Amino acid sequence: MRAPQDCRNMAELRTEIDALDGRIIELLARRVAYIDRAAELKPAEGLPARIDSRVEEVVQRVRSRAETEGFDPVLAERIWRQLIDWSIAREEQTLGR
């Protein structure tokens, strides 16, 4: 990966952005695999899909990491709350079977 300041033109910059987008999707797909596994494990532990304390723990961790990385923590929280809601809905579908 090339640092943003090392990109000499828009074509190089776009190439780097596209590569990052691909890595983000790979990581999100990997996260979904963990969500699917959680849906398999939760019934044996008597856990529901949504555990509010865990949701808030994740959101606070993400906000903190965003601040450390120089990313807008408000935006990070919005993104993660949507991701969490989607993940919980996915777990509920599996748990409902």
C-alpha cells in the first residue's frame, strides 16, 4: 500500500482506495462468519441475539479506536450501530429456526 502523500495523481490514489475497499469487504465478510458462529453458539449458552451491554461495549471500543486512528468517532458509531443491527437481525433469523 502506498501512503496517500505518495500518490502522484488521481489514478494512483483511486487504485489505492479501490484496494482498501476490497480489504474492507474481506474483513466485513470475515466478521459475518463470526456472527454466524455466534448464532450457532448462543443457544447452548442461553444467550439472545441482542445483548445490550455487549452492543454498547462494542460501540465504545469502536469509538475509542476511531479516535486513536484519527477517524470521526461519531461516523464510526453510526456505521457500527447499523452493522450491529444487521448482525443481530441475521442472528435472529438463525436462532428462530
